[in-house]
Amino acid sequence: MATVARFASKHLAYALAIAATGLMAAAVAILFRSGLHAAFTHLLRAPDVLRAFAGLPGPLRVLVPTLGGAGAASLGVLAARRAGGHGVAEVLEAVALGRGRVSITTAAWKAAGSFVAMVTGGSVGREGPLLQLGAAAGTWVGDALGIDARRGRALVAAGTAAGFAAAYNTPIAAVLFVVEVVTGLLTLEVVLPVMVCTALSTLVTRVALGAGPIYGLRGFALGTPEELGAYAVLGLVAGFVGAGFMSLLGAGASAVGRLRIPAVARGALGGLVVGLCVLALPEVAGNGYEALQQMLDGKFAVGALALLLIVKAVATTASVSTGSPGGVFTPSMFIGGAAGGVLGAAMHAIVPGPSPLGGYVLVGMAGAVAATTHAPVMASALAFELSGDYGIVLPLLITTVLATAVARRLRPDSIYTEELRRRGIAWEGTLAQRLARAVRAADIMEKDPFTVDGAAPVADALAILANTRARVVFVIGGPTVGAIDLHLAAEIWSGAHRAPPGQTCRDVAAAVPAARPEDDLLTLGEKLAPIDWGEIPVVGAAGRLQGVVTRRALVAAFDRELLQRDLLHTRVVSFEGSHEAADYLELPRGHRVEIIAPPAAALGTPVDVTALRTRSRVTILGVRRSTRGGPAPTWLEPEAVPATAESDRWLVVGPAEAIEVLRARG
């Protein structure tokens, strides 16, 4: 009965966590969107950013974005270890690679920066902060309810989808965003909580903010079957436009990175560029939602659309690259919509009576999103849900597929995975391959191998092998690292290998393949495969031996990263300033490291580490304490906890069965 009760309790907690994540993501999205509307109404005296900036005098059109850029960049620096960026890369890293949690404090600071940027005309989208806030909600709820790491990752994915759905009122596209962009694979373990969270978030958001498509119901029917050829051309154009936009963003980030000026000054410089763009074209202010409405209604001439495309790309690059937190999703739709409008105008001039111009705008929006995210199915569903127009589905499919193909040919990485690659994280291949590439030799190497100098006599190496459990001694002091293993030692001891007098370790050492600190698990596996003694040296700059990678450590890392088990090692992440470091600690067989709720008998009493270890064979390493409505959870020394609270969580190590018994008492 106790086992059944524990099983039911765990599943009930997970179900509650899924529901709470969806509701929390919807709540923060409603607050964010309502706050934006209130800011425009009360501060800028206009219902939206476009009309607000169109009504401002010229000097203020420049000054307001400049000040806003400085403020947004400052908040962005406070928010995260890396200033700027559009935030989705962190979510991909947390969900797909299991690289930890999405901090709700960091997400809130970034959302504040995005809010300031958008209110002051910065060219960023609201989906970035809402995605991060949703993901952070999943992390926070999972921590509060003691959800295990594997399900916790699913909660982060579910919160991401809930935030996306709340931003655009598009539940199907939100699910597909997680499947195509965040995880890259379809599993019920992830999809089911994602669907539940998305449905709850959409329901609550629609009740609070309205149920219709955010761009209004549209009716862009295909004029003639021959017109599909024009949409195929639009797919090619959208692919080039999307790839060009990503190149511009990358160039902007590189240029700003070379500026040796404070973050506030960078933000102000980006805001100044945005202000100059808004001075000429108020339509590029903000994320572009209002201007897109006008494009869909066919209210811009072809020359204005072409100009908007270029100026919006410049304004978005200026905002994002100089540190304003926010998304690039809606700006991508803006640029694609403008490109579609230009092509649609050309079709109207060449062929009389094609489908309305707004149809090309809508399909162009989807094409640019597909090109930048490499997610054609999601982009098609998004455009359909944004407009409620089923008649445009065939053009959507053709355009998004071609746009994705062209963009991937020109830029193999999407707009999100490109940011991960800049951090040294490869994203190509299957999920298993990504996980394997995320771990480096520096993460799993042992730092004190047995070594001898190359000029030392062979007897020194033989003595180490005879008197220790070492399988190999590495020979250093030369241009390369060599090895003397037990097999070679046995030949010398038996006389099969006759070493002349005065022979040194370098003279008899065998050549051995060396790993570099940045080699991933796949590369290490290839280098370790032919090595009989099961370990290879890790050689850094100037040929210096830094450590060794053993076959045991490699297997343990694969077990931990791919199977999410701690059978041999547990992964420990630490932060030194802005640098993230990981280490793999070997556990005794059958032991685990877990975060659990304290047993009921411990509530209200001090943590007694010694008594618990004596009674339960479990050791408490730390206590995570959080307060309702307070700051982010903090870690405390067990001895520093005068009274255990129900919301506390214990970080424990011990035998797996002992931890399960202790968990059952919670």
C-alpha cells in the first residue's frame, strides 16, 4: 500500500505541476500584455506604440528610444550572465540538453528590460520574455513540488509552449514550436504536458484578453492554381530574406562586441539608431504588430513596403545587438510580411485579378519565420491560427518548405541554434548526438594521472606500474605524450623486450592518441576505441598534459547525459563569475544524489545531519529554502537551519533505497 501511495502521490504532484505551470505562464503573459497597453495609454497617450510615436515631435522620436535602449540594456545586464540576445537559446539549452534551470529571477529582469524597450519603441518582440517567463514558471513549479529532473525538463518545455500560446493566442503553433524548435523530437513524455499547459494557458488568456485571432479573421482565398507558382517564388524570396536577416543580426552582434564601451552606452547607441529609423518611419517602432495589421489590409504602396523591410531589419539589429532583451519572432514576421507584400504588388501588376495583397503578406510572414527558425510546420500553423484563414494553407505549405530549404542552405543554423553555437554548443544531429556533443573532455577528465619524465629511466615507470593500480604511465616532457602500459611492462619484465642500458622512458614509450579539452563525447569515443588500457591523455596548449579520460568516465557520461541516470557519476554544475563549469563526481555503486522534501517528523526542528546519517544512511549536503513571494531560492548549510520548513528541499546523497524510504516519509 505504501508503494501505491507513493506512486499516486508522485503522479498527482506532477499533474498539479503541469496545471500550475500553464496557469502561471498565462498569468504573467496577461500581466505583461496588459501592462504594455496601460503604458501606451497612460504614458504615451495612445492605444499602441505606432500611434504613440506617430504623434510625437521629431526630437522625442529619437530621444525616447535612446533613453529606452540605455535602460533596457542595463536591465539586460542585471538579468543574465550574457547581456542581450533573444532568450530562447537558454530555453533550448535547459530543455533539450538538460543544462539546468531557467531562473525566474533572471526571466523577470529580462522581461522588465523587454518591457522598457517595447514601451520606448525598441524593435523587439514580446514572445522572448513570455517564452522565458513560461519556462521559468515550469522550473519554479517543479522545484516547489519536488518534481524530479526528467519531468522537470518536460515542465520547462510545457511552460515555454504556454508562454508562446499566451503571446500569440496560437495553441497549435505553440505545441509545434516546442516539437520543432525546442526539443527537435516528438515524444509523449514531452508532448502531453505541453498540450495540457498550452490549452490551459490559451483558455485563461482568451478569457482575459479576447478569443479571436490577434490579426483578426481573414479570408485570403487562392485566386487560381497557377498562382501557386508565385507563392513558390515567395518561398525562395523569404528564404533569402530570412537568411539575410540572420546575417545582419550576427554582423550587428560582432560589431557591437568590438565596442569597448559600457552596456548603458551600447544600449543608448542602439536606441539612437532605432530613434533615427522611427523618425523616418514610425511604423518600425515596437514589435511591428500594428504595421502588420496595415500590411494585411493592403494599406502600403510597394515602395513603402520595400523601405519598411530594410529599415525594420536595421532597427531590430540595433535593438537586439546592443543589449535590449526581447524576441525577434514578430520582427521576423514583419520583414517577411513586407517581402510578401512587395511580391504580391508585383503579381498584381503582371497578372490581373490574383488573390488579395494581404494573402501574400500573411504567407510572407510565415515564410520568414520558417526561414529563421527552420520550422516550416510550426510557421504554417502559426499563420493559419493568426488569421483563421484555411484557404491559404496550400500556399503556406509551399512557401514555408521552400523558405526553410533555402535558408538552411545559406545558414545551416536557425536564429536560435546560432546563438548556442556561439557559446560552443553544437545542435546538429539527433537529440542523443546533441547531448553527447554538449559534454567536453575537460568536464570528465581526471586531473592527476600517473606520469614520468621522458628522460627518466624505464625503471621509474615500471616501479609505478608495479606498486600502484595504474594500467598505464604517461610519458611527458617531449613534443608529444607517450605511454608505457602494463602489456609493455610485462614484456620488459619477462625479457621479451630487451631494453639496452641507459634507455629512457621516451625511448620505449608507445605513441598514443591525445584528446583536446574541447573534444566531445563522440570524438572521445573514437579516440578511446583502439586503446587497450582504456584511457587517453588530455593535452592542452603547448602540449601540456592536463589529465586523462578513462573509458569508465566516458560510459558514465553517456549514461548520465543520454539516459539521465546517475549510475556511475553525477554531474555537478558550478558558476565562477560568468563562467559555467561542470564536473562529474563518481558515486558508490547503488547511490544517488537527489533533492527531496523533508520528512514530516523533521518539520519545525533543526537539521540533525549526524542523526539522519546514523538512522537512514543518508547525508544532507544542503537545504534549499524559498519563501512565498520572496527572492529566488537560496542554499543553506544544514547546520544553519534552526527550524525545517515545509517548503524546504534537502539535497541528499546515499543509497537509492534509503533515499526512497526517506522520501516516502515526506
